[in-house]
Amino acid sequence: MKSSSRILVFCSLLLIACQSQQQGTIKKIDKKTIKTDVIGAEVQLIDVRTPEEFQIGHIDKAVNFNIMDSIMFSKQIITLDKNRPVYLYCRRGNRSNKAAGILSDNGFKIVYDYSGGYDDWSIQN
């Protein structure tokens, strides 16, 4: 029951957001872009993995918004500035791709998806 309630709340939020806002732009990026545009910059860098994965390791200055907890994720994304770029990553790109779609559907103007994810980042870094 708890799970179905979460899904219902999450879907309702998405439906409302989709009706009232325009979709933003989603751009796929790579490690080079993270190194040149994100590291050392004041950006909105979001790690959408679980807290346990985040604890093991993450990109410097990333904030953890666990996409697997849809209610908390919905609450966390409203703290972001929709007019500033948001950089997302997960382990390999699946969850960040899903998160990018959610942010875009909720009116975020520019969303960057690091599709290589933390697995790519941690190789020779």
C-alpha cells in the first residue's frame, strides 16, 4: 500500500506539472564536459543514486537526490532553480536519464545528463 501511494502521488505531481509548464532541453554530456564545465563551478550537480551508493563515492560537490524514493525526489527537485542548468548523473545513465525527463517535464529549462555516470567518472579519475 505504501508503495502504491508513493506512485500515485508521484504520478499526480507529474501530471499537474506536465499540464502547466513547458518542457526543457535535455543534453547528454560526457566526462570531459563534467571536468571542464562542472568541476570547480557553482552548478546544480545532482547524483540520483541511492544514499548508499552516494556514500561509497560521488563527484565532488554533488548533492544526493535519490530517484528511487519518488516522494522525496519530488520534494527535493522543487528546491532547485529551474532557470539554471542542472547536471545529473547516476551509476551508468539509466536513472539520470529518467530524472532528466522528470525535470524537463517539470519546467527545468536546461538539464544535462552525464550518461556515463559514476562508473565512467571513477575510471582513471
